[in-house]
Amino acid sequence: MWLGEVEYVLLVERDQELGTLKSLFADVMRGSGRVAVVSGGVASGKTELLRSVVEHSAESGAIHLNANGSSMEQGIPLGVLQQLLSRAPLKSEHAALVKKILANARKVDEVIDSSSRNSRQFPLNLVHDIAEILFDLAQSAPVLVTVDDIQYADFASLNCLRHLVDNLQGSRIMLVLTESTHSAPVHPVFHTETLRSRICRRVRLGTLSEAAVRAVTAEHLGTDAADRLTGDYFRCTGGNPLLVRALIDDVQTAIVATTTAAASVEFAPGHGFRQAVLACLERSEAQTLDVARAAAVLESSGALAAGSVADAKVLLRRVLDTDPATVDNALRVLDTMGVLGTGQALAFRHAAGRAAVLDDLDRNHRSHLHFRAAQLLHLEGAPAGRIATHLVAIGHAGSSWEVEVLLEAADQALADDDTENASRYLELAEAACVDDDHRTRIRAALARVEWRLNPGTALRYLTPLFEAFTRNQLSDADASTLLRYLLWHGRIDKAAEAIERTAHAERSRVGLQFGSACQLLVNSYPPLRQVVHRAQQLPVIEPFASANVSRCAQAAGALHSVLTDGPGNRVTENALQFLQRSKLTDNTVEAVESALLTLVYGERTDKAGPLCDELLEEATSRGIRTWQGVLSGVRAEIALRQGDLPAARRYAERALASIPRQSWGVAAGAPLATLALATLAMGEIDTAADQLEFHVPDSVFQSRFGLHYLQARGHYYLATDQLQAALADFQFCGALMREWGVDSPSFLPWRSDAAQVLLRLGEHEKAQELLTEQLDLTCAASHRARGISLFLLAQTKEVGKRVAVFRQAIDSLYAAGDRFMLSKAMHGLGQTYHTLNEPGKARMFKHRAEQLAKELRPEPPAEPRPEPDTASAAPAPRAEDKPHASEARVSSLTSSERRVAELAAHGYTNREISRHLYITVSTVEQHLTRVYRKLNVGSRAALPRELQLNMENTAAS
């Protein structure tokens, strides 16, 4: 529909111009011939104005003769005159004359040869004949002669009309011509002499103002829509009437299609707008269309807006291989047309316009422009991503420089987390590559891209990359990446072979990064430690020694220290410093995980949790699913060690949902184990069984993940009374830990796990031996391992000796922050007090344990609220029963009173509190008296839960 003129009259801001033409026609009615030249840009409303004049003249009974200039018919001699006269109401003698004139049209063109085209030579008898015909018509009624797009009229017709202008004075004939200001006059003499005539008036049409755009929009869509859309419409069209109407039609189409009110329709240029842009371009000069197409191609990569407008013009000129004047003129036309903006930056006014131009290009022409753009940008040293956009648009890369550009662009895209474009660049490069080294680089890069989203899909690259590694074709970074992927998927034998090959190679491309990767990965795959150790002894492998001073290797060393020697302030501080200074990248993700695990196994979950949350949020915002899975798994383990079972379950499920389970390889052992342990602790045995039924590779038991898996499976066997199977798993776990030299209870307290089985089997002495051994291995910072050991050890003691051991267990578990184990220890102490016939203390500790356990249980589904008319008339809660009231009362305590109250809430006697806080028993009693009065309670058991569950303050004290 938009390939022709606008289908209805759009004459906003055209009153003055229309008035001028009507005034000229009034002169004609009084016997004074007139000529009007209406000029304006493409789709500025010239034709609409012409139609209005025709309608006005028809009311006076005027005869209308019309013709339309066309670039396709410009070579037909007297083509415009033929249009004017063929449908005129002529007398019979005049009709015969016209027929004769048109029959001799070719002879007329031959008379006017090329040497006389700018002269006054013309067959005057032809002019006289035509003038006679028109003057005769004007005797009966005024004659309005209109020629639209006069710039496309044939030369013979223009000469005839030029001579006719000189004879219109004193006639009732009006000649109205429209011309585009975007085109140079085909016949400059006609153009100049016509405008110089005394009877000629020029009428110029500009674009619509923003106020006019608003008026048109309001007329068709309503004032509310106009208020919202006018600004966008004006920016998008520059006031071009055709484009404005196209936008309005798009909205009206959307309203019809969706039955949506106009006031709710958003600014969204559609099919009509795109077609209108093409219509404007098709009615412009060929060079204008060429510049628009080149601009659309260059803008697709951002090259057009990369520099100044002057730079953009130079780029356009070079792509099209044309002169500056042609580009400047075309850009002026496109700016006036409302398609391009040439203000601070040269760009399409809306992306829909650019898309329309690109879609309209045939494939060969578009490929040619993209290739020219890619060549020029490459020669100018433009960013690789910009060049690669053009190469991808072409669909093939045929030379080595193109492959290099695509590789560089893929690296940058990956650094920007743009995996979609990185894949696109690399796949194109791979299809074009004929060099083995390049192909190896491409496959390694493709593996990195796919690994981020799904490690399983990267499996197809392992074999070709390993073969390239054996040919010494992998770089240091790519060799490190290969090592990680092999181990993730359980190819430990291949990883060992790679390390040994590197160690014995006379000359290898690998170095510092490969050495750091080895240091990091042996913590998760301990059987490799001997292989790495042997490689470090060989003088060929100097980079391995250098790797020890790299920051990633320092993170590896910190984790190794915790796994072998247990927690320590120095290694914890090193891990914290690494996490605070390191960025999350493909090369650091294992080091970041190692530093977090150093804090976890170093029993600093209070520090590890917030840091892991920040990293997980970053991985999520960057859309890297494998990192999300790994970090969610770590976060799940943190929550489990804090006794937050619902959170542990939630994070473990998130880890396993981040990437397909079959893509986890041996690393699946960790999140599966955490999920199984959390659900077992919550009493969901069937759910835990489902996790442990998932098939993991046998090679998982050659990794750290296998230890976690054995622990979880052992606890499942324990929960289902398969005691011997449970004991076997725990003992196998311990055997591997001793063999690998990572027998730290803070990492995995397998002895206390086995002791639980032995206690169930009635073998208390063996259980006591294991627990005592585990206590001997714990250091002062191993609060959780120590608390778990003491909790179980208390159960091996005589009832009278259990209280002190339970108390120590509770102290350690407070410090560790494991609320689940703390609740169990408190319950155990309550049971002991019950056996010792101390019901008050028994009730208090059981109450504390129940409150903690309730706090850690998942929230039940909310009950539906009763309707107001059916709700029971329950009394409103008292202020002191409301949580915020309780918190307010607790906040009224002084710091000294609060410390005493917290210890009392946790079951400490007055004498124990005095020793703990280094104050007298009398001072404790005075503090408690004031606490009871301020909190309006009468005993320790009634102290608020804010004091009972404040683990952080208790641990700090």
C-alpha cells in the first residue's frame, strides 16, 4: 500500500501553500494564466496538495489535464504530453491533430539532437498546435494542467511546456508542476526560465513540525495516545508525513488485531512503517538509495556511529567508491526525508527503518557491501567484533585474516559474556579454516564457550583437543582448559598422561597457567598429586615452580593446607584476600572455588556465605550456567554446615538444575551429596534415595566429590538401618582420605560418621576410640568437628558424666554456627537432665532444641485466610505476644545484661556464667533480676527466642 501515494488527504500545516494555489487559480478564472512550481522532499505531501487544488478547481467547472513523470518512462518522446492530451475532451479536428502529433513523436525527438538539448531549437509548429488545442479548451472552461514529478518528464515534453509557459498570459490556463528538491533538474534551462517567468510562483513544502505530528496523531488515535506517542513519532520520522501516517496505521492495525485501546498501544514501528521507508527510498535518486543501503550495512556493526559524522561520511564514500559530493547530497536527502539523522551521529532514526533497508537488499548486493565494509574496517584497524559482524552477515570467511579476526572477536565476545556471538564467530571460522593450528585454537575456544552453558556438550572436543595436545599444538591456556575438562568428566588417566607428557617434552608450549591448573586440580583429584609432584622434580618443567608464586596457586595451596592440616588463621586470611582481589573468569573459577572451600573447610562459613552469594549473583547476572552450578553447590555446602537445611536443599537443587545432571561428570558427587544429606536430616528418606540413585561415574571415587558422595550414601544406609553398608562407606571414605593425605576432620569428619554406626551396633568402646582420635586431630579452630565429636562422645559416657561433655559440645557448636547439630546437642542434654531427674533443666533444653529445630524446618504452606464473615472471633494478640514487641523489649537491655541473658537462655548456670564472663555470681544475679523485670518474665525458660537463637553473639563471647 505504501508504494504509492498516501491514500487520504494529509494537509496539516499546508494552509498557506494551498491558499497560494487557490489565489493563483482565482487569477486564472479572471483570465490571467498562471504557473505554480510546488517543490518538496520525497513524501512531503506534494501530490496531496495537488489533489486539493484539483478538487478546488473542479468546483468551478475546470477541465483537468494531468500527467505523472516517471524515471522509467523518461526516454519516451512526448510521453508527458501524451498523458495530458490523450484523455482531454477535444473537438474532432483537435483529436486528429493530437493523434498526428503523437504519431510523429519519434521524429520530433530526432529533430532535437543532443547538440541542441539546451538551446531554444524546437519545432515551433508543434508548440503552436498544442497551444491552439489548450486555448480552445479554455474557451469553454478554465483548464488546470498538472504534472507530478516534473523532474522525470521527457525532454521533448519539457521543451514544449517551456515554450507554452511564454504564451499563457491572458489565458484561462493554470499550469501546476511538482518537483522533488532531492533531485537535480533534468532540463536546467526549463527549470530556470519557468521559475523566472512573471506568471510563475514557487511553493515550497517542508516537513511537519512536532505540533503538526501531534495534531495528526490526535485526529486518528486520540489525545491520550498523542500525548504518549508524539515525541517518538517525531524523532522517528523527522516530520515526514508519509512516515507519520505509516506509524498511525501500524497502531490502528494493532488495535484491530488485538482489540486493544489506542491509549494502551506502545510505540512500535511495524510493517507499514518499514514499507513506507522503502517507498521513500524507491522514489529518490539511485545514489540516495545506495547511500542508505551502505549506511544500513555499516550501522549493523556499529561502525557508522563509532566516530564523528565526518568519519562516517568517509567510510560511506569508501564503501561505495564514490565522491564526497554524492555522499553529502544523499545524506541531506535522507535527513530531510526523515530516514536518517545526521546530527551528532549519523544513524537511522529507528532500527525498523534500517531493518527494512537490509531486508530489501538482494543477497549478493548485501554480501558485497558487508565484505567491502569488513575489508575497510580491517585496514583501518577497527575492533574485531565490528568486522566479524560483517563476516557473519556474509556467511563465509575465505582468507586467513578473516579467520584471525573471527578468533579475536570470539575472545572479546567471551570476555563480555556474549556466548551467542562467540559461538557464531567460531563456527564461521571453523568452517573456513584450513590450517591445523588455527583449527585447534578454534576448537579450544568453542569448547570454552560451550562449557560455560553445558559442560556435556563440550565432550565432543576432548578427543581432538587431546590429540592436538600430543602434537604440541595447544597453547598454555588451552592446555590448562583441556586438563580441567578431562578431570571434570572423570578422564583422570588422560589427565595424568597430559601432565607426564608435558614434564618429559623437550620443548612445550605450556607453562605457568598449566602449572597453576595442576596445583588447583590436585585438591579435587588427589590421585594426581604424585604425578604432579614427579613433574615438578624435572628440570624441564620450570613453569611448575613458577606456578607456586601465582595467585591461583596460592589459592590452591591454602585449600591443600586446610585439607591436610585443618583450619588456621593464616590460610583463612589468604583465601579472603584472594577472593577480595580476584575477578571471576574462565581461568580463575577453580581458584575462586578453592578459596571459598578453604573458608568452608576452615570453618569460616560466616565469611564464605556472603562472599559466595556475591559471586553467585555475578555468575547469574552474566548468564554463565556452569559457574552458577558450581557456586550454588558450594553455597549449598555452606548452608548445610550452618545447619540451615532448607537453604542447603534449595541451593543444591539450584546447582543441579543449572546444567543437565548428565553434564556434571564426577563433580555431580558434591551437590548430590549435599542434597541427600539435607533431605535426610529433614526426614525425607525417599527424596534422598532419589538423589543417590542417580548414576555417577566410577571415577567419582578418585575425586574429592566421591568422598562427599560416600558420606551421604553412608548416612542414607544409616537412616534405613543398613548399618554394615553404612559403616563400609564411612570406612572406605576414611581409607581414601588417609591415602590421599587429606584426613582433616574439619573437611569431612568420617570418624564421627562411623561412630554413629558403631553406637547403633552397641560397640561403644570402638566408637569412643574413633571419637577420641578425631578430637586429637582437631585444632582449636575446628569448632564444628569438635562439637560433633563431643556430642557423640557424650553418648558413650555414663549418664552422670554426660552433662559436661554435652556442655562442651554445645559451646563448640555455638561457635561453629551449626544450628542443626546444636539443636541435637541441646536435645541430648535435655534428655540427660531428664534421666538425672532435673525436670526444670530438661524442659528448658528440650524447649530450646525444639525451637531451633522448628526454625530450621521448611515453612508449611500458608493456610487460606477465612472470609471476614466466617472468621472466628479470636482475641487480638497482645502487644507483648507480637514479635516486634519482643524485639523491642530485648533491645532495652544493656550490653552486659544481654550477654548474661543470652548465656542464661542457653542453659548456663549462674556460676558458669560468672566464669564465662569473668564476673562474680552476685553480679550475674543482679543482671538477671533486671533482665527478668525488663522482659517481664519469671524464669530462664521464658526468655525470648531472640536471645535463645542469637548464635553470633554467643560465639563471639
